[in-house]
Amino acid sequence: MRRVATKVAVSIPDDLYRAVEQARKRHGKSRSAIIQDALRHWLRHEAEVALVREYEAGYRRRPETRREIKAADAAAVRLLGGEDW
């Protein structure tokens, strides 16, 4: 099955263009491959940021109790107390 691609024209500062050109040539990649990699990386980063925000919001709604903190401290002492730091 043929993959469909959309051509996109973008403008970037000359210094960024030169840096990307050097890097892509060094790695033997096409401009399209470099831009696709960068966009995938950015999308993954955005998804991770969203998960962190969701985690933080959940924690603000329900932070751990004093009892849970004490239990975590006790477990850490048991597990790490014998480590040679």
C-alpha cells in the first residue's frame, strides 16, 4: 500500500538551516527524514508533558496521607538501610 505524503513549505532562520544541513549530511539523512524525526520527537514530548500534568493534577486532588508518607519512609529505610553509600 502506498503511503501518502503531504508537502509542506516552512521558513526557518538561516543559522538553523545551516546547522540542520550539517547534521543531516553527517547522518546521511534526507531533509524530509530529519523533519519527520523532529516532529515525532516533539509529539512524543507533548504527550509526555500532558501525562505529567495529568499526574500532577491527580496528586493535587489526592496527595498522600501522613500514614502513607510514614509507610514509604519505613520501606525506604528497610530497603536502603543496608546499602553501602
